[in-house]
Amino acid sequence: MSQAMPTTGVHVRAPGKLNLFFEVGPLGDDGYHDVASAYQAVSLYEDVWAEPSDAFTIAVSGSVDVSTVPCDDRNLAVRAARMVAREVGYRGGVHLDIVKNVPVAGGMGGGSADAAAALVAVDALLGADLGTARLLAMGAKLGADVPFALMGGTAIGTGRGDELRPALAQGRFEWVIVTTGDGLSTPEVYGHLDAQRDDGLAPEGREDIRDVEPGVLHALRAGDARALAEHMRNDLQVAALALRPELRTTIELGERSGALAGIVSGSGPTIAFLAEDRDAALDLQISLAASGYAALHVHGPVHGARVLA
């Protein structure tokens, strides 16, 4: 395609994610870790509008603190927009308006959702019709969580987390997430985990990680929240709790208040509590809010990035 002809504008919505299970292998010679993760897309969304422009520009707002979100080429969504334009030979620009509801640097993949939404939005804006496989490959170049934000649903990720396969999940899982205004740096959390392992303060990672624990898959297939709660795990949690000790208090309070289990999502500091059903989730949300926490009731799995009318 030598020159795409843009439409007037496109609106795409993409979900945040929770890591229901996250096993981290040892630090490799290339500076990366192999992982095995169970991802679930949840009903907390990023909205991205794309429209033709003379240059690649971005405006960011939202219900969360966006003061640290870059509004230049460091932003994953801008990089995604440029990537699609290069792919199709489009020589104009694109303006992105992003409305964020996923916590920034909160371990829920908000930036990756923005990038996924931008890929889909610019693909539609330019009439490129690149197809799912090409968009997934482009997303993987932007970050390990971007392909999952494109897919949505529930999936198992291995390798760097971007080697995805869908996981069958029956029914609907109810979550209460507790957010905080201060994010955590993913590289910092990984680095702290490596240091803890070197000092014998955290279990060593397995060399050859091929899959998540079978109990996780069985619980998802059965739609069994209680069984899933027994198998939830995040190897990064020990590092996140060391960097933010107050998160332990939050987890303990949530579990005392009726959660089946609480876990740090990804690199944190967002905490995800699994509830038995919708009523239990609403009760838990009310209880945590009464204790002064910013608590949101969400559910999963939900769809990945898609164009809205």
C-alpha cells in the first residue's frame, strides 16, 4: 500500500489485565527472564481515539493520575501508530486522544493496552486491514503485554510472556482491585527479585519454564473461583512487598474482609482480590473503601482491543 486514505476518526477500547499466575525464571545472559503467566483481561479499559493529522501527536487524560505518562515518541501508543503508518506507506500523521482508566505503572498493562488500541485504531483509520497475525507480531515488538491486550480473554503466556495461547475459562470471575497513586517500575521490581534470589531471600526460578501449574488451568476451565484462589501466585510479589511493605497490610485486610485470595498484579503495586461471586465482590469493595482504599469492582474475562461505533 503506497498511500492510505484516512477516515475521519476511529475509537478503540482495550482492557487492562491481571496476572492470575506469574512464574519468573532466572535472569538470562541476555538480561531477560522467561516467564509462565496466566493473563485475564478485565473490565477496566483504556479508550483511544485516532484521527488524521499533519504529525504524530498525543493527548492523555483520564480517571487516574497521568502526570508521568510521556506525550512524545517515548509513548508506546505513538510508537504503535508510527509502526502501522510505516507498514502501509502512509506519509501523513495521526493524532491520538487517550483516556486512561487503568492505573499508570500499576502492574495492569495500561500502557500496553494503549499501544494495542493504537495499533487497531490506526489500522482501521488507514484502512490497512493488516490482520490479527501481523498486528500481534507488531505488538510483540512493542512489549510483552501488548499482544495480550490485542487478544483479551484469558491466555497463557510463556517465553517473555508474548508467546500466547488462549486458555478456556468458563463463566465470569469477579475481582476487586485496590489501586494506589504511586506506581512501581517494572525493571526495578525484576531487579529487586534478582537481588533477593542472590541473597537467598526468594526462591530460585526454574530454568525451564514451559507452562503454568495445571491447577490454574483446571480452575479456569471449571469456572471455579475457589480452586483458582488456591493456585494464584506471583513470583514478583515478594519483591513488590519488599519495596512497598504496606501492600502486605492491604492483602491481609482484603483476605480478612472476605476475599478468596489477594495477589499483587504483575509488578504491582495494584492488588487484585478474587471474590466468590458478584455480591461478595461488592461487599468487599464497600469494606475496603470504608477503610480508605481506592477499590474498584471489575470482572473478567473480557474482549481485547476492538473498534467501537
